[in-house]
Amino acid sequence: MQRVLTPAEQFSISRAKTLQHLGVLCGITAGGWLGAAEAPTKLVSVGVSPLVVSLIMVAGVFLARWTLPALVMGTSSIRADLERSPHLIIWAVLAGCTWAVANTLTIFAIRDIGLSIAFPLWNSNSLLGIVWGFVFFKELHDAGWRRRIGVLGGALVMFTGAAVLAVASSAEAHTGRPVQGVLAALAAGILWGTMYIPYRKAYLTGMNPLSFVTFFTFGEVGMMTVLAVTYLGLAPLWQQLRSGRDVLFWLMLGGFVWVIGDVFQQYAAKYVGIGRGIPLSNSNQLWGLLWGIFVFGELHGSAASTYLQVIGGSILMMLGVGAIAVSSAGGREQEKWKEAARRECERYNVATDFVEARLQGTQLASEAKRRRTLLDWLLVAIATGTFLFLAIIAHVPHMSFNVMPAALLSAATLLLFFFSGVKLWRTTRFY
């Protein structure tokens, strides 16, 4: 005779399904915004150094990573997370350093093989995300053969699509450096795939995603500054910043947009795991394809076979993402996730009731309410003033750019933002 579930158990099951659906939605939204954020990196085609592009994007990221948390929950909540989980600071900084190197590699990849082709190659990070999720955080443990086939089969389909696109890139890259471009994109994928380990550790310990990304930015800025000064030199770097000041606004705006996508990606990783959340956010490859072909005119004049390879490879990758998305974690697998969370609690001496509440997207009754201070509004004012100043001195670069497709794609990403943001607020209050 089947046991009748208690109201508390029924609520727990219902809540888990709601959070799974929310995580999927956040992953899809992340894909749109991460895809849009890479569009400004096309400025490398007008003579701006890839290292300078990456450095200025990171500057925009830095402003956004402090401004958005200050607006949503206030720096007091960030301080509270720091006091509960100080061990996560080093993990966040390490993840930021890894991101900075990977992002720089993507700029070189875009320069050498183009945006629409480079995207799927560095999105091979999905494969590593699945591996690390299984090895370290008990994802796919007790998931059942159907869900495992869905996730692993989807990953294989994505890898096949990436291979097709690599063949297309080696045949059609116009810079004479297709091999370098492919290697740069794949190396970025490896680094990003490994970077997601600190993400999952943070959320299994109860840290708020908005707090994590705030500490993350110190690693980004520090590593990117070291890279730029080391490879360019201080004087040449300053000269390039001065000569390229009329495009700084667009690059920093790209960094700001990237952070919005990354925040949604963080919530996807929290609620559906890195093995599922990262492939979902890697739908940005489709958005990159749309921006590259329709807005910037990539592949214009290429042979029909090249278009077929790029489109076919992208469709394969999207089918793989879809297969992973529908293979949601069941109750037995989620119990394994909780085991991993308990292990983290014991290792770092974090209260289990606090972590359990955070995994459910709620807060404890004993926690202080969020409040904004003068510091929060000061951070917002500094970021706003910086962008306004750069916008005043900015100029639209002379390059191929189609306005109507760009407007349509921008409108679509804004719709995703508002729909997912409202859903995230109503369901979790951004916990």
C-alpha cells in the first residue's frame, strides 16, 4: 500500500519542482544576455587590442557586480554572507581570475574565427560542467538511466555540433589564423568549465549568488590588470586607452550586460546544478550566431556549404541543450545534492538550517531584513556617473552594423529579463 505523503512532504516536492522550472528559465535568460554581451567584442575588428577590450569589459563588470547587489539587497546582506562563509572568498577570487583569462582568450578567438563560430567552441565548458557536477557534487547520482542518458546524450550531441563548427571555422576564417582561434576558444571553454566548481560550492553552503559575484570581481579585475600590463606594458596600455576612449562606453556596457546574464546563470547553477544550468546558459551560442550573422554580417559571401555547417552545428548543439533541460533532477538525485550540502556544512562549520533555507530559496525567520544604506546609493551613483561620462564622449565605430536586427534582438533579451526577473523575485526574493 502506497504511503500517503504529509502536507509538509507534498509542499517540499512542489517547491522542488517550482525551483527546477525557475532554474531552467534563468538558464535560458542567461543565454540571451550572455550572447548579447559578446557583441561589443566585435570592436577588435576596428583596431582595439583584444587585451584592452577584455580589460575595459572587466571594468564594466566590476561596476555592475557592485551596483546590482546594492540595488537588489544592499551591501549589508553581502557583509552577512561574508561573516557566515568567509572560506568562500578565496574560491570567488580564484573563479574571477579564471574568468578573466578565459574571457581574454575569447577575444582572440573572435578576432581569428568570428563571433558566430567561436561561441559554440568555448561552450564546450558544458561537458566539464557535467563531469565536475557528477564528481564533486553528486549531480546525476541516483538520477535514473533516462535522465543520465538525457544529460550525457545531450552533451555528446553538443560536442558533435561544436566539431562541425570547428571544421567550418578552419575552412572559412579570413585572418590566416584559424587554428589559433579554435585553440583559444577551446581553452576558454576548459577554464570556464572548471570555474563552475566554486559556483556550486558557494550555493551548497548557502551563499547568495549576488554576494558571490561581488567577491568574484576582485579576481577578475586583478588578473585582467596583470595580463594587460604584462603583455602590453604600462605606457602602451595607457596610450591604447587614450586612443580608444571613444569606444570605452560600448565595451563597458558589454561588461554590464554580461553581468546581468551571469547573475541569471548563477541562479540556474544554484537551482538545477552546474551539470544542467551551464548547458542551458550556453544557449548563448544561438544568440551569438544571430548577432554575428544578422547584425555584424559574418559569413557574408561564404559558400552555401559553410552556412549549412554553421547552422547544422548550431542546431545540434541546441538539441543537446534541450535534452539536458528536460532531464530535471528527481527526488532521489536531490537527496544526493543535500548530502553534498551537508558535507560542505560540516567541512566549513555552516549551520545546516541556514543552508537548507537557502537551497529552498527562502530565509530563516531569525535573519535580519535587507536594508539599503548610503553606501549602496553611493555605489549606484558612481556607476551611473561613470557610464554617463563615457556615453558623452563615445562615438559609434565605423563598422558593418545592421540596426533593425540589433533592435529586435535587444527587445527579445529585455523581455526575457523582465519575465525571469519578476518570476525570480516572486518565487525566491532573490535568495
